Amino acid sequence: SFDFAARVERVEPSATLAISNKASELEAAGVDVVDLSVGEPDFPTPENVVAAGKEAMDAGHTGYTPSNGIPQLREAIAEKLRGDGIDAESDEVIVTPGGKQALYETFQTLIDGVDERGSSAGGTSSRAGDEVVLLDPAWVSYEAMAKLSGGSLNRVDTAPYDFQLEPALDDLAAAVSDDTELLVVNSPSNPTGAVYTEAAFEGVRDLAVEHDITVISDEIYQRITYGVDQPSLAAFDGMEDRTVTINGFSKAYSMTGWRLGYLHAPESLVSQAAKLHSHSVSCAVNFVQHAGVEALENTDEAVTEMREAFRERRDMLADLFADHDVDVPVGDGAFYMMLPVDDDDQSWCAGAIEDAHVATVPGSAFGSPGYARISYAASEERLREAVDRLATEGYL
Ligand code: PLP
């Protein structure tokens, strides 16, 4: 038998995948499942982006690229970030196969486990690995990435504050200390859809500066906001030198399967992360990077159309739940809502898929039991069907 590494044994398989497997099983048995468990836009990739990918392939852009990305894309990303108020240069950017890889590389670059800390510090006073602070509910992979890197987790719950960060700042201040290595901020948020206020970001900045904390700002849903703008954390005074900005093409341009994302950070961090990058993935796919330039430069109309569609669905879904006297905290971004359910959210979700054939993800997977995450990246007709079924089967 295999002697597995502790790092993989520390981690659970993705809860989202368990649900979609169950949905696929039922579908294979001929059941019509309304799958609201997936975090994926239901629109095609904009045509001009697809065309740019094809053209790049035809033009022979099929070999390796420079590890950190093709110069045109790194420059286009730096230009985009400058538009967000960050003083970015192209050599501060690593282009990755998906935002997930950019996050993974960041955790691996910054977080030491117990053994590593012991040896690098010549003996350790603490038993735990470097401290990573998460704001719950938090996207499932942050916890896994922290554990894979050997870090120890410290979690701050925003559920009592309708998932907003600003009213949770006192709790965050109580949680962080000079021992905190990394704080992860994700706004607009998966799984809540919350968009954090400017005051919340200022609060994060003040704590990060006070305790010398590096902050990951996962801005992958940045372009999916409704009536509010999402500022970039790195643009706040004092944050440029301590922020790793993560973004990607999956959500904004409906390009999940293309696998394209990036990180931006000070050059000193980029040169360390670049080692992991070059020794693991080598580079993101060549012709995909060319399509990425087109996505950044020529998709404003498509992005606006998708955003409007998401907004209409969000409003419709909130109204439908209200008709059933269910009050759902509605966020101003991304395409998720947290539906308050029983304390035993795992049983609720298992029942909802068995009885109502509606797939959702238990909030406990994100650190917040008592909720089910609903993705409204589905047609209005399917969303109506889902609410009808949940109500008929007694789940609302
Ligand atoms: N960050 C968050 C909060 C996400 O929800 C996702 C995707 O679900 C990602 C990062 C990674 O997306 P990708 O690797 O497709 O760019």
C-alpha cells in the first residue's frame, strides 16, 4: 500500500464536486436535475475571443511561451491593473492556467508549515504553521490551499453581519496579530455575492499595515457587480507592497475551460513564485494567452450583457424567495446567494437533491453551516423551476 504524504491526507475532496457527481448520477438515471451547484457562467465565450484563439492556433502559436506569459498579455494585464489604480508593471505579473493556480502558487510561496519554520528559524517556539486568516464563508479551495502548504487556519465569521466585512472589522481586528502571515479577501464573494465597502477595505489596510500582513485580494468576480464598483485592494494607500491581486478570465468572460488567470504582486514575490510556476506548469497555453489579450481589450459589450442577465436573475430569485417568506441576504456581485436552511445544511442539501432534484452546495463546505449556496448562473426558467420544486417538496 502507498505511504501517502501528510499534505494530501490533510485535505478533503471538493464538496462542490461531490454534489455535481450526485447530480450527474441522477441525470444518468433519467432524472431532470436543476443544477444550481456550479460556479460557472452559462454563456458561451464571446465570439471574438474564440476567433482570436483559433487565429492564434492557425498562426502557429502552439509551442511553449515564456514561463510568466507572453509579453503582449502581461502588458495588457498591467494596463488593466493601472486602470484600476494599481501602479503595475508587466514584470510584476505571472500568467497562470486559471486563477486557481495563481492562488496555489501564492500560498506555496508565502506559507511555511511547522517543519519548514523550525528549520529556517533554527528552532520554533510555535507548534503551528504560518497563520492564514479566512473570512467565512470562504471559497472552499482557500482552506485546502492553506492546509496543503502546511499553514494553520484562523477564521472570522461574517455570517452574523449578512456577510458584510465592514461590521465584522472588530472581529477581524481581534483575530489578527503579528503572527498572521496571510489574509484572504474575496470581493465580490463566492459563496455570498457580497461586495465589500470601501470602508471595509480601509479597515483591512489598517490591520495589514499594523501587523505587517500580506493580503491576497481575489478579484475574480470584479467585473460582475450590480450598481456598485469593486475597487482593487492594491490601489489603497499602503497596500501596493503587501497585496497579491488574483484575477482570471473564467467568470468575467465566460472562459472557465480555457484555464487562464494571473497574479500581480511586487517583483520580489513574483520572482519567488515564478520558480514554482516554471517547475510545475511551465506556462499557460500559448494560443489561450493570445485569446486573453482579445478578452481584455474587446469584450466590454459582452461583459455588460452577461452582467445585466445575472442582475435580472438575482432580482427575480430574491423576489421568488420573498414570495415564500424566505429572506435571503442579497449581495451586489458574483452570481451566488446563501439561502438560510436548517442547521444541518448537509442533510438539507442531500434531501433537496434527492426529493426536489435541485442541486445546491452546503454552507458548511464554506465554513458557514445553516445555509445552502445557490448559483444563479442558470436561466430564469430553470431558477423558477428550482424554487417551485423546493417549495412543493417542503424545502422552503
Ligand atoms: N477564486 C474564486 C473565489 C472562485 O470562485 C474561483 C472559481 O470557482 C476561482 C478563484 C478560480 O477560478 P479559475 O481557476 O477558473 O480562474
